Amino acid sequence: MVSQRDRDLLRDDIRQRGSKLSKADREHLLNNYLPNPAELPTRSRASTATSERRKTRKKPIRSFIKSRLHHFVYAVTHIIFGIIVRLLQAYHAVVDRVFAIVYHHHRTPELIRKDVRGLKRLPQHLSTILTLRKEDDALAVLMDEVAELAAWSSCAGIPQLSIYEKTGVLKSCLPALHQIITTKLASYYGTPSQQPSLQLYAPHHPVHGKPATPDSETGSLTILLLSSTDGRETLVDLTKTLAEMSQNGKLSPDDITPELVDAEISEITTQPLAADPAFSETVLKPEPDLLLVFGPFLKLDGYPPWQIRLTEMYCTGSRSHGLNGDGEAVEYQGYMRGLWHFAGAQMRFGR
């Protein structure tokens, strides 16, 4: 215990801000209450150092067993999931092959109509995303796929088809593509009098084909070709045009509304038909009802965004891709699965 005299001295020194006692006096006063270092026990220091060494000591055997156990569990889990994924891929591949045999068109319009007869609804405008492969005959394969889609759509009663291919290579060979589609329709329908009228066009390109006559019973098929230039670049060009018109006083800034932009963009896809008097009565739907993606996953790949605001999307090749190698092929069973998906989808339109 500190004596009352020493306590009073220290307090007076603190009140006078250390002027009453010198440094030596304060140390002498406190030394009376501090223990002698020589009398301190050394056992506590040794025990503290020993406990610290025990804490930091490594356990190589336990660490090795623990790491091996983690690797074993990881390997077993990976093997189990790999087997499950392979079984699922094999199952879907077998199902696809069965569907390819049971639901095959055999180039017969009556069979295709029979396959879609039980559907609640069909898209009036069907759109697909195709990819140009890297093989030597990639363009020929791509054009044949477009012709097959055109034949299936016309037989199913879908009046409008739009094909999106990113590079736009199809736009450079419109006459040849029109001939290939006509030949494909002939293999399905027979004589030209039984074939539907075909109109093939692209934005800023002339129309190939003849319009349908009012009393025609064979129907008509309109095919629109799109590419990446009809997406972002079109929106940029439209923005520049509206800005220049506003600067020149031809258009008021208040007149630039979402409705105006939507009308201008929609006109791009119908402009070739609207400019030709022979096709002036052709009614087109700018936005597709269903978008089919023939690939392993849903990739829009630069598709014009304003075209698919209310579009139902379906990816056809994700289940069997990687096992039979044809996940990106345009096949009839994948086409039918897309129509079945669209028929059973709920159209809430954001509600």
C-alpha cells in the first residue's frame, strides 16, 4: 500500500506540474513500491516459452492426412458428377435420335402440318440465329439450312421468317439463295403451281421473288435477312440523322419520342417491300414471336435488340451438345421443340 505521505507528495507535484519534485525524487519515491527483479520467479518465463513452442510446432502427419482426404473427396465428387453429366448427355442424345426418327418430315408438307396441328398457337413471325462455320463448304451448308427452315416454316403455316447471321454473308448472294430456297420448296411441294410465293429481301437490298396473288391458295412466305450491321450501326446512323435534322431546324427536339424512334427502326426492316408497289399490300410483323437459337447456349451475338423486346426465346442444342457433335446443326426435332415451347409458353408481357 502507498503511504499517505507519499500519496500527498505525488499529488502536490502533479498539481504544480512537476516543479516540486525532481526526476530523481520521483524515481526514488516509486522504487520503494516496485519488486526486486532478482526476486522474480523464472519458472513462468520458461513455461510461457514452452507453450509458445508447442503452439507453433508443425504437425506434418496430420496435415498430410488432411490434404489427402480433401483430394480424395474432391476426386470422388468429380467422378460422380462426371458420370451423371455423361448419363444425362447420353439420355438426351438417345431421345433426340428417337425424335428424329418418329418426328421426321420426309419432305412431306402433310406430315409437318400433322406435327403442328395439335399446337395451341404458332408464331406469325419466326426468327432464327445461324452461324457461319469454318469448313470449306460453310456457305453452302448455311444456305441449305436457310432453305430447310424456309420449307418447314411454309409447311407449318408460318408466313414470315427472319434469319440472323452475324457476318451478313447471305446478303451478298441473295439471287443464289433465292434459287436454292425455290429448289428446296420444289422438293417439298412439287410443281411451281403448288409452291407458296416466296419473297426474299434484306434491309437496303432489293426484293427477290413475286408477291402472292389475292386468290392464291398456296400461301406466301416472306424471308428477311439480318446481320450485325442492322443492329448497333443502324441505331448509330439513326441517331446521327435525327441530330442533324434537329440542328438544321427540320425536326424539333420535342418531336423525337420513343414512338418515332420505334417507327423509324421498324421501317428499316420493311422498307424494301414498302418501296415496291407490287408488295405494298404485304403485311409484315416487325418483331418476331419466337427466336430459335441453334447452338449449345443462348447467345444473341449482336441481334438487333429492338427486334426482340417481346420475343420468346428458345435454345435447341444445349442438351446434346458435346456428345454427338451436332449441337449447332439445324435439325427438324429441334425446330419442333421450339414450336412446342412457344405453344406452351405464358405470354404475360410484363404483367
